[in-house]
Amino acid sequence: MSVHAFTLYDMLVRNARIYGERPAVIHSRGHLSFRDFLARIDALALGLAALPLSKGERVGILAQNHPAYLELYGACARLGVIAYPLNWRLTTEELSRIVERAAPRLLLVDDSTSGLVADWPQTRPEIAYWYTLGNATTPGCTPFETLYHTGGTAVAPAVAPDDPFAIIATAAVDVIPRGAVLTHSNILMANLQTMALMGLNETDVNLVALPLFHVAALGAALATMHAGGANVLMARFEAHPAVAWIDTYDVTYLTSFPPVLTQLLDAAEQVGSWLPSLKYVAGLEGPEAMARLHAQTAAEFWTGFGQTETSGFVTLQRVVDHPGSAGKVAPLCQIRLVDEADREVPSGTPGEILVRGPVVFQGYDGQPEVTAHTLRGGWHHTGDVGRLDDEGYLYYVQRKPEKALIKPGGENVYPAEVETVILELQGVTGVCVFGVPDTQWGEAIKAVLEVPTTHTLTVEQVREYVGSRIARYKRPQWVEFTDALPRNTAGLVDREAVQARWGVGVGG
């Protein structure tokens, strides 16, 4: 092991020594100090090693937020086992495709998710170990608490900073979500950036209300922990309990995507709280929600540009510092804006955002050709278009057409995935799916279907069919029918023409 090595587990050991009895994790049943948290991680690592689970093998996590979720991340970091969190909002079919690519040796579920994988312990022998966090008995699963072993010492393998720590599923560009491989170094560098830019320290308390399968929630939790602060865990976001937890535990930090902030401010207003402890809210929100935060509380909204593939933020700023922009590039990143030939574009000209630095991911799991193309020329090609002004502020413009992305409530939805499902409907000969503004969710999904004039499809039938095949948040909110979609000379649907005709006046 190199004298220069420092992993996520090393960070946890360091913090246990420095912060000792300070609270690290607060949850509905009590709290864990930094020292207790490390002891739980070490006990869990002993149990995982005894199974055995070996360095480089994967652990799938299909559960809502729970102290054990963070402990499992820590135990994986110690053993060099790779954590693979799964989105519990997906359907069984979608999860099945991800799991086939992920190939976990162990899968952890809870009461809320066990139904999604009901017969898997009997039908998926390639997954050797099944555990549950639930109170109910789940057929084929062993209680997760039995994995915590005490009284021994694990022979932990050498884990390097550039070894994979977690694989986070991104949006389904090619139907199956790609898995972005994030290393220990990626996460640690992202932590340091967030700590430096926002000024996080041991007095901060982060409310983990977004799901820990998202890089935004995981990144905020680990950055707060790295800084010596506490994480307050909610199983899932609920506005009124969130207000109570913020006020009870003097929460200073919150990550938000629509409609989280609006619902939180509504609930705070109803109970007469002005959330006095709150200092930072970070993420993506609409102008109205950010204005309400600044008017109703003393907190400041922070926003920026980033991706799962960049371990979180690449740029980050307080919104009030330069309204409309995503901020300047963070301390450990470089960015370039380029045209289709990867030639740098001048200030003020839109171009694809390229990123380089220690926060850039290792690549896509099991997809070397996609990885090589994405990281060509020594730069991560984000697929996002932006422009830089003369002062170095980045302004987000749009996704590149081939990587068009819709973000309802912070989730990533690729139009191609929704279009593939809609084309399964009888009589549909063409479809175009795109995003439209939405005051509640930030962005909503619209679908325009090409069908014969004699069709009998209804809007609700389309929405329900999509919701039965893929996650319900991917259902189009708006559906229209036409007997002929505009097409280009190659016979393909002309997306710009469709949006120009059917996208006006929708949403809001």
C-alpha cells in the first residue's frame, strides 16, 4: 500500500479519532457517534468478509434511507467491495435489466422494496446472498443485522484511492441505465470541493431526505460527514416531518429538487416555522421556490452544474451571487466548451461542456467502448451544452439532441426510453417525447403520438401503459395525437419541428 493512499474508509477512521462522541448519524431510533458509526462499519465488514465477499464484488442496495445504508457504504469501502445502489422507484422489469448488468453477489432489500423482487431469491441463483432490513419476514432473505460480527479482526485487502467505491446508475440512454463507476478518490475530491465552496464544518447538520441511490444525496451526506458534521436520516421525504426534524436537530444543510423545497416551505408556513437553523439549500429549483426560500428564511440557495459522472458539482455558487448562471468552475475541475469537432468555442458561444479533474468518473461499468468515446481526448464529454461569459460564469443551455434528457423532480428520464415503450402500443407509428416547463416538478414529460385518425387510444391509456412498463415518474403528463408527425428527409421524426408545434403554451 502506497504511503500516499487515502480512501473513504481512512476518512471514517480519521473522523472517529477526531470527532469521537460527536453525532455522525441521527435517525428515528436515536443517533450514532462517529466512534460508534465506525464500530458498526467494522462489525459489518467482518460479517461481509466471512460470507465471503471479496474485493471487486458488488453489493446491490434496494432500500429506502436507513443507518445501515450508510454503514454498508463504509463496510464496502473497507473491503474494496463495490456498492451498487438501486432506484426503488423503478419497476421490477427495469430493476431486472440493471441487476443483470450489475451482477451483485449480495442484494439488500427492505419492507418497502421486497415486493419488487418477490421471487428473485428462488429464481436468481447468481445472487448468492439475500438480506433484508425489514421487520417483516421476507422469503429467502436473512435479517441484515445478523451480518454484524464482533470480537474478531477482518483481514482487509489493500484498497487504493483509484479503486471503485460505488457504481451509480445513470439515465437509460440505451434502455438499460449505464453504471457510472466512482472511485474513492472521486468521492473524496468531491467532498473537499463542497466543503471548501460552501464552508461546511463540524457544526453543520445535513438532512438526508433525498434517496441515497442519488449522487446528490450521497454526495451531500459524505461531504457533511467528511467535514465532521452530522447526517439526519429520513427514510424518504415528507414535508411536515422534515420541518420537525430540521427544527429539532438544528439542520443547516438540505439538498433539493422540485417539488421538495416548495412542499417544505408550505409545511413550514403552516406550522409557523421560519426554519431558523437552515443555512444552505443546494440543488436545482425553480425561481419562485428559490425566491420564497430567501424571503421566508435566512438560508441561501446554492446551485451549479454537475452529473453523476462528475461525482456531483463541477460548478457551484450561491444563486444571489450571479443569478441565472451555474457559477464558476470548482477548484478541482477544468472545463472547456467545444463544437462538434471538439474545437474550443469563444466566450458567449454555446458548446458541449467538457470536464477534466479528479472528480471525473472511471467509466461506465462493463461498457469500454462507450467509456472510451465519452472520455476521448482526455476529457469527459458531458453531452450538456453551455456557454461561458467573459468572467468565467457558466450558463446551462440544453442537452445535446442525441442525449436529450428530461428531469421531472430531479429524476433523469431519456425520451428514447419512453418512446420505445409507447411504440409498443398497437397502431402507434411514430412518437416524439420531450420536456416542457412545470411549476411543481420543474419539468414535465409530453408525448406526441402518430396514430391513424380512426384510433381509439386515450390519454389515460397511454399514461397507464407507460407506468405499467417503466417507472411511473416516466409517464407523460401531457399526451397529444396526430395522424402525421413531421419528418426529415431521412424519414426520421423531426424533433425540433414537433416541439415548435406542440410544445408552445404547455406546462407552467
